[in-house]
Amino acid sequence: MSSDTELIRRALDAARLAGPDDVPIGAVVFGPDGTELARAANAREALGDPTAHAEILAIRAATGVLGDGWRLADCTLAVTVEPCTMCAGALVMARIGRLVFGAWEPKTGAVGSLWDVVRDRRLTHRPQVRGGVLAAECAAPLEEFFARHR
Ligand SMILES: [Zn+2]
């Protein structure tokens, strides 16, 4: 488990778990040693839950696996699309050490596009961030989804 590209490829695999009505976004949480703790796809429609974004579901599952209470210190979250404000807030709250994401999301992105929640200096925890990894590959499933649902 080395490169950020590999992490994003795993997140792309996770995106395929999305149901037919859900926007295909995938997230994977890796532990401090690089092992995969949990993966999830966006399931907002499938669960009827506005908070069921891929990042939130993966974070919830990963805390149970890591076993350090609610903390995911020194863990890495990889997600196919730039997180929204809710998910950016959640990964700060979880003390995620590092965030890697694929496509930029100019309409809702909270990691540099519209806001920059994770690097706000008023917060005491700020994860390391790398965005734009395999951006075109990560945007492709979204473009296909929206072309089908238009
Ligand atoms: Zn979100």
C-alpha cells in the first residue's frame, strides 16, 4: 500500500457498491499501517438518509474496526470526489490524519473549491490533504450517472 493513486483506485472500487439510484461516490479508510479498515459508497437514496455519504459511512465503519473509540488518528481517508462541508467536518472530528481525493467538486466542495474546512486555522486539527488524484477517472462514473438520470 503505497501511492495515493492506489488509494484512489480502492475508492473507485468502493464507488461501484453504490445502488442504481445513488450518485457513485466511494470512500475507503486506511489504518496507520496502510491496511484497509472500511469502505463504503454513497447510499443516500438506498438508506433514505441525507447523511449517508460515502465518507460518513466509511468513517463510522472504520472506527469500529480500529477500536480506538471515535478517533481515526493517523488514518487516511481516500474518496473519489472532494468532500462536502458535512464530510469535511466529520473527518476533522474523527481526527483523520490524511485526506486524498480524486475529482474536484466546484459546486459543493469544502476542501478548497467553495470552502476549505479542513485547513481552517481556527480548528485545532487539520489533516494533510492531496486532491486531484486520478481526477478524470473519478469524474467519469459521475458523468455517466448524470447522463443516465437526466
Ligand atoms: Zn459529503
